[in-house]
Amino acid sequence: MKITALSAVVFASLAGGAIAQTADQDLIEQGKYIATMGDCAACHTQPRGAGKPYAGGYAIASPLGTIWSTNITPSREYGIGTYTEQDFSDAVRKGVLKDGTHLYPAMPYDAYAGITDADMKALYAYFMHGVEPVDEPPAQVTELPFPFNLRFSMAAWNLLYAGGKPFTPDAGLNAQENRGKYIVDTLGHCASCHSPRGLLMGSVSGQYLRGGSVGPWYAPDITGDPVHGIGSWANEEIATYLKTGRAEGKAQAAGPMAEAVEHSFQHMADDDLGAIAAYLKTVNAPAASASPVTSRTDMGQPVDVEPGIRGLFPENAHDSLKTGAELYSGYCASCHQPNGAGSRNQAYPSLFHNSVTGAASATNLIATILYGVDREAGGDHVLMPHFNTGSYVAVLTDQEIADISNFVMETYGNPNAAKVTTADVQVVRNGGPVPFLAKVQPHIPALMVSGGVAAVVVLAVVILLVRRRRIA
């Protein structure tokens, strides 16, 4: 068959189009993976089929009020369909929308600032061409109380805590560790939860990945510190935990971390999970000559509670569970076993050699009792019922939860943390510690008024003094 000049041009054009289409599809797939690493769906998609992908409407509970996620589909009316690549980059990296509106840092743009140009290009391609447009607005919009509703004030916050540059490799790390650092610091935005926040809700300098409060939960130290962090974990254990939400004899993911495992980490490539593990082990790692120590995941031992409490009450006794041991036997031992060892396959985890019970604080133990565990990973649905209001198992009082927590910490974990009070339980039940800005918010309008009055008085005095001097 002869190929004429015209047909050759057409053939070349079609071939080139196919190659371009393949390249575009590759870019979209790369962007999809980056969106998964960035955990975009966790906030912009309502959980487990309640809403359309990336259509927003997810309630993010912040200490300053509820923040509702927005529609980030390519809808031209309600989403980001009119955004250029630069508009998109400014929103993701700087927290500034196309119309100039400032985002709140519940959107971790301070971390996303480090996303490389290549990854940003792929991310834009995915959201513009790989996501179905949803032409409807979220049912709720964010309305924080004054003065937090003044979004332009975020420009000052950004000067203090945001404005980073795209990631550049650290010369002191190898290629795998640098890959891990990139994921941890940017797409994974791990410091957003695992670093403490200061008075203005920005990360505290010098406390990188040392742990921080996330509502009622506490995101633990994930540095290479062998006592408080994960320095005693093998790299494979860290990767397994990220993939499945569980590292046997170490930890189980709950709360926000369970969401991160479900929506993001379990879908990452094994090489990337290994890179995260390798990098985290370098952060605050001890010197090679450091003495061996007991980590929070090595504390405790099996102790059977039943011999000391069985037969104390008649079979028809009512409301007989009073002590921590009795409450544990009644509400916990059926799953975690009378000796705290958990089930043989560890589907119900051991309460000793457990990062929650070996921690310096009982916060996550209290939160687990109040809010339970609910995560899906690798085809498994892990569910522990909660004992808060609305529980289908039992609703426990603050005193009962304090008694159980103290018993579990004293018996199976870190006895130094067995000082839980009803006030501690109440803090977790109410959503966690109240930060400084939330505490002062009710007084800010009065302070602004009084400050304004004071400024007027001072200005009047100055004018009066100047006039007197002129007359004199």
C-alpha cells in the first residue's frame, strides 16, 4: 500500500495525537496519585459515599468553629473550573483563591507550599480533567465568629507561618530519605497534626513532629526518639502501620490517623511508605552510643483481673461495677481479654506493649473509649464501639471512664500516667483543649471597643497638649 504525502501527514498527526493523549493521561494519573498522597478526599469528600467526590460539604471541627470544605471539582460555577494553573497553585500553595479570598489553614497550604512544580502541574491536570464536575454548592458554608470571620487577617498569619518554597533535597539525606522528607513535609503535611501549635495556632519552633493536640486526640511524637517517638520501631513496622493502620505490639490508628490511613496511606506505593519510615527514623535520632531505653511501646505486662473480683457479688446484683478493675471486666475484657492480651490474632489488640497505654498521657485512651475506632484498610473494617452519648453498647460517665483509664494505665501501661480525673475526661468529651485564641474570642469585641476608646482619649490628650503649647 502506497502512502501519499497527504495520508502521511494525517497518519503522523493521528500518531502524534495518540502519543499526546497518552502523555496527558499519564499526567492525570500522576496527579491522581499526588491528590491521594495529599489526602485531598478526606476533607473535600463526605465519608463513605455520603457525597460526590471532591464536592465538599465535609465538616472540619476546628477550635475556632466548624469549617466546611468547598467544592474543588472542575465545575465552572461552583468549583474551580475557571482556574488557571497559576490560580490553582496560588490556592494550594498560598491559601489564596482566585477572587482573593484567603483560606483558613485547616487547608494545609503552609505545607503544600513545598509541592514541586512538576507535581503541581500533574495535580492541576487531574483536578481539571480527571475529576467529574459537580455543579452544586456544598449545603453549608464556613461562618466563624468575629474576628475570625475576617479572612483578610490570614495575610498576617501567612507572613508568620506560611510562604514556603517548593521542596529542595537535603544534602545530608540520601535519596530515599529525601523522598520521605518531601512526602512528610509537603503532601503528607504530617507536621500539621504531629507538631504542637502556639498561641496564634502556628507550629511551635523547635518542636517539629514532637506531638500535638488534634481536637480530642493527641497526635504523638513520630520522630526517631526511641522513648517518646518511633525510634524503636523497625522501618517495616512503620510502613505496615501506615498501610494497614496497625503495627502488632505497637499501635493502632484511630481518630484522624485512621482517616489518613483509610483515604491516603493505604493507597501509597510501598516504596513511598518505606521512604517515609526511613526519613522519620532520622528525625531527632539518638547518637549511636546512647544507652538502650524502654519505649512507650514496651511497657506493661499481662495481668488477669478476674480472680480478684469474681464472686464478690450475687448473680442478680444491680449496678455492681464500681472499681476500675470491675468496670474493665464488665466493658472491656470480653474483647481485650481478662489479662489485657487481646485476641490471638490481635484483631482486638493487646493493652500492654501498646503506644496508647504506654504514653505519658491517657488522652488517647480516653478518646478511644469515648469515640471508638472506625477504619477501613486493605479490605478490613476495624470497629470498636464508643461509650459516649448515643452508644449502642453503653454510655459511661466521666467517673467510670476515669476509673477504667486509671486501671488500664496502672495495670497494662505507663503507671505514671494513671492520674486521670473526671475533669480530664470532660475536656476530651468536649472536643479537646481550648486554645488561647478560642478562649479570648468572646472578649475580643469588648477589648477592641475599649482599645478604640483608649486610642481616642490618648489622641485627644495629645491634641490638647499641642494646642496649649502653641498658645503658650
